[in-house]
Amino acid sequence: MIDKSFECFDVTVDDNVAHVVLNRPHEMNKMTRSFWNEVPEIVGEINDRALARCIVFSSTGKHFSAGMDLSVFEGHGLGVAPDRRTDRATMMEADRHFIRSVQNCFGCLDSARIPVIFAIQGGCVGGAVDMCSAADFRYATSDAFFVIQEINIGMTADAGTFPRLCKLIPEGWVRELAYTGRRLSAPRAREIGLVNEVFDSQDKMVEYALMTAREIAEKPPVAIAGSKEMINFARDHSIEDGLSHIALWQTGMFAQEHLLETFAASQEKRQPDYPDLQPIRRKM
């Protein structure tokens, strides 16, 4: 378990499923500075310590998230302290690294070795689109909508929307949404492949998301990790590169004992008992 409380999220783990809930409905779950720091911390803990086999993100209140809190733009802005803002070139060079660190706040969802599912109700605006586009897949309520809000406030979305959305939906839709700042409704989002399913109520959606996560958690964790690795690699590489990569994976990580457990459980009419992933060591 994660033995810590968070300002923007409630985190529980049950049946090998981590449920991460945005918990500031009175503020429309806007993304404060704490939000940006907590996402990679939570996902990193679950992933590195092998605390769960799947993660579900859901929210509270009328809207999933209204996007970036304006307080984030206050003060000295990006990655350079006020007393060092004397040279534009050195300032911008440092800011580039800061923007990359912001992008990595959501990149952790994509790079996690376990699947990440989003359950979205109401507005999914601005940075929330960046966030949910990094998930493995998404569900939505019928009243949900998606907005690339950055264009409406005079900036270009920079935390992952364009690189990821262009892999998820037709490019023409990305361009229309990016240039106009229009709302994309949940039914249309399902039609073009951004969400897998649309639900009449938030309760039904979250229940289904958790059920799906538990179903995933019953599968062999190494095979799930391998599947996510291969899907992500195939997305970013050629077919031939993908075939070569999976050949190397199978050569090194083909788990015959997990197959034998599957066959034994089937014969004995019981649930298979697969080992959890091992924690990841990040330090010497």
C-alpha cells in the first residue's frame, strides 16, 4: 500500500487494482502545482513497488478536470528562478528542460509496465486531455466532453496532446479540435476511437472500469507487461522493428512456468495463481 496522503488524489489498492481518484470536486479538479508533482509520485510508487497489476483513474464531482489551475502560471513561470532571468537564450534553454519534466508527469502513465484505464465524466479540459491521452484506454459518461483548451487561452498544447492524439484518432479531428477549441462529445469520441465505451452514469462507468481492471489483474502480469511494451513499441516503430523487438522479448522473457500454471488451473478448475511483478530497483 501507499502509506501517504495526497492533496489532489485518494489512492486505494484492492484485488490487485489501484484506484486513483481526483478528490477536489469543489475546484473542478484543476491541476495545481501539487497535482503535477503527485501524479508521477503515485504512478511511480505503484509501478516500481509492484503494488498493483492495473491502475484506474477516476474523478469526483461534475467534471473530470477543468485543466491547468491558473496559479501554476503565477510567480516566475517555468524553469528558471527570478534572479537568473537575465539572458533570454539561457532562460529558454532551462525552460525547455522544465517543459520536458512537465511532459514526463503524464509520460509515466504511458511508460508504466501495467495498464492504466481512465474513467471520465463531464469536462476533460486542457491538461486533462494531455493526461488521459497517455492512458492505455478510456471510458466516458454520455455527458463527457473533451476540449483542447490551450488554443482558447492563447497557447499551444505542450504536455502530450498532439504526439499522442495523432496516434489515437484521425489527424483531421486533431487539427479541427486544436485549431478551434471546440468540444468533442463523448458519443463522437467513441465514434472516432478516443474512448472505448460510453455509459449513462458515472457509477456504472467506474464500476465497469474497475471490473475490467480486475479482469486484467487476473492475467499473467509478465504477459500483460510484455503486451503493453509491444503495443507501445509498435505504435512508435515500423512493423519489421516491432517483429524484431517481440522476438527479443520472447527469447528473454518467455514464461513457460506461467503457461503450465494456466493449463494446471484449467484442469483443476481453479483460478490460476501467477506471481506478481518484482519491484524495480532504481538506486544502487
